[in-house]
Amino acid sequence: MQFRNFINQIFGKVKNIIRTGTWKEVGGYQSTFQMFGTDIYASEIVRSCIRALAEHSSKANVKCVRRDSTGRIDGDKMLERMIQYRPNMYMNGKDFIYKVRTRLEIDNTSFIFIQRNDAGRCIGLYPVPKANCEAVDYSGSLYIQFRFENGNVMTASWEDLAVIRKDYNSSDIFGDSNAAILNTLELMNTTNEGLGNAIKSTSNLRGILKSTKAMLDGGDVLKQKEAFVKDYMNLSNEGGIASLDATQDFTPITMAPQTANYKITEELRTNVYRYFGVNDDVLMSKISGDSWESFYEGRIEGFLVAMGLELTNKIFTDREKGFGNEIVFESSRLAYMSMPNKLNLVAMVDRGAMTPNEWRTVMNLAPVNGGDEPIRRLDTAVVDDKKEGTDASSEE
């Protein structure tokens, strides 16, 4: 299915419905979301931060489960495989999560269109590309109209859209913009431009060539300068020495333009790090152990929880949710433990708290036959209180 047909299929759902106006939010907020005027993704440091968040988020595995009084049991395996391997015709599961997180960080609002078949079953998930959005009212129902940069327009029912938001404050529908970080980004850009201009200015003017000949016209002055530059102020002058006669005098100029020092640029970069909740260790893939645990809980886990809850509510019917159907995104935190801590988990295997294959997964090893069965050391057997009481009575 081509993207144009994809748009037509969605737009066809509302083409015969009379639009009754813009959706009225509680509090009278303007239900329109314009693309942010400044593309923060064009910033090198911003893109590095977003890349790290999206990469770590995209490692999560999706599980469609059903929970009851006995715990978690298997759920919709077909839906699980679709989300994990091919949520839509363009992406695998990793790319899908990566793009949803990237759009969220850029716009603070990320839409996922849920494609359904005639029976209402989910058969595809499409992250909506960059677009201006407007919440519109069609006969008392909420729809979102997307206007893309290429001029295409797509309208989708609110029930067919999973919506993930960040900085969720002013609007009931959209997250606030990233305007708060613009001043820092502008200062960083000004600093970089100032450094570039300083380098150019110091490399262009290197000195003054003075002639002692009286009353030279402009043409002769220019010829002397061009001859001097040609002979000495170029890379072919390997010796680095110039020879002048008594009628000429060269005065070198040393220029040192004022630029922002390292402390200022470091503070600007730190402001961006704080805004996105990352640091150098995260960007350079040096994070591990307790630091990774804090980063996961602060910047990854909340996003995965939000996406799982939103897809659960929008994909499953009330009846299916009543049976405990749920979509969960899981990411292994144990994989980022230090090697000594991973080895210490052997004690959990000995006591049956982990299966051998679960431990081997942490160690990035392939599973083994029989490794999914819990094992227990003989000296850690389960205590049978009733049996112990019977033995004690017989001895008396």
C-alpha cells in the first residue's frame, strides 16, 4: 500500500462527516499545534541527546500479556509479533520505537496511527511524521487533522491514534513546545559562529606591507602587495622566510578576537544535557551499573510505560481489557550491570529465583536445553513445616 493510498484510506473515514468546528478543550485552549519554528534537531548537541534516548528506548521488547489472580500468562502472540517485527510496511519494531521517541523529543507530542482491518483488529502501527496538527470536531467526536510539509492532509479519529506526550501542561491534547531551550541553543550557535569568524579574520589579514617610495599611485601599491602575497604568503613558501629590499617594510599583525571561553561553552552544553536528562557518559556509551539504573528509571522507563498504556487503551476493546489484555514494553536493566554483579547472580540461580537461561541472557549467552526450568541447590530446599512437625511428634 502506497502512502498516498494510506492517507486516502484514513481520510475516507471522515469525508462524509460534517465538520462542526475546532474542538473545544477544557479551559478554552487553542486546539492547534503548529510545527516548531526552529528545528532543534538541526543542532548537533540536541541530535546527540535525542539519538541516545531513542537508541536506549528502542531496545525494549514488546509483550502482549494477560494478567489474572495467578500472575502473567500468554496473551495475543500475533499482535506481539506484529509490533516486534513489522509494525508497518516501513519499519521493524526497533525503528518503530526509535521514531516514536524521536518525534516525542522534537515536538513533545508523538502520534501513532492504529490501522485496523474490517473486523476492527489492529494490523499496523504508523508513527505520524512531522506535521501541523489541529483538533477538530466532527458531529461531536474528536478528530486530529494533520497537514504535512508536502501539502498532504490526513484526518484520523482520536480512537485510532495513540498519543504520547511530554511537558504535558497547557493543552489537553498536545504537549508544550521546546521553546524553553531556544535561548541556550541560540547562544551556542552564536558562540560557534563567533569562533568561526575569529578563525577567518586571523587567517585573512596577517600584516601591513609599507613602501618607502614617495607618492606611489594606487595601481603600483596594489601590484606590490599582490607580488608579495604571491611570492611569500602561500603554502609554496616552504621556508617561511620573505626577502625585502630597502624600499619596503612589512609589519606583522597578531589578532586575538574575543571568543567565549571553555567555561561558558561547557555551561551551555550542560544546560542542554539537563533539559534532555543525559550526560557525557550516556552520549559516549560509558554508562553502567547504578548510573544506568538511574538513567533508565528517569528517562527510559516512563516513556515505555506511557507507550504501553496508550497502546493498550487504544488497541484493545473494553472487553479485552476486562480479561486482562495488556501491552508491556520491557527493557533488560540487568544487561548493564558490571561483570562482578552479573556473576553474583549465580546465587539467584542456585535458589531458583532465576532460571539458568535467564542468567545466560544477562551474560549475553545463548540458551541451553533445560535451561528454562528453575533449579535449586540441595541445601536450599523448601522447608516443609508440616513434615517437620510430624517428625518432631514421632520422635517424642
